[in-house]
Amino acid sequence: MAHRYFDKKTLQSMAIIFMLVGAGWLHAQVITGAISGNVTDSTGAAVSGATVTVTNQGTGVSQVLTTDSSGFYAAEGLSVALY
């Protein structure tokens, strides 16, 4: 005689929970990236207002950025590619 450990409703409920948890995990996958850094001069001082161009080598699409007062720049939301 076979033993039933879970009834049909319990199995259905568990399946729904696993799908919801799995959907949340899949949604969390990131398909974009970011490039960031600091621009400094030869003495190591931050360069404010410097222009930084990030170019996707595959498409040729560029994003032009300007460093902040501490020389920091960030290009976010970039598609996965070589830059």
C-alpha cells in the first residue's frame, strides 16, 4: 500500500509558492552593468568637470559623462558588451 504524504491541495499550494518564489528570483537577475571610476591628474588630484566617453564596441553607441567635484563618474544601465 502506497503512503500519501501530501494531499492534492497541499501539493498545489506548494507548487504555487515555489512558482512565486522562483518568479521573484528570476526577476532579480540583472542584464545590465555599470562602469565607474575617478579621473585624477598626474599629481593624484581629482579632476572636476572632465569629460568621459563610454562606447559600446559592438554598436558604436556612446554615453558622454562629466565627472563631479571629486572626479567621480558613473555610467549605469549599460547593456552587456565590451566598452
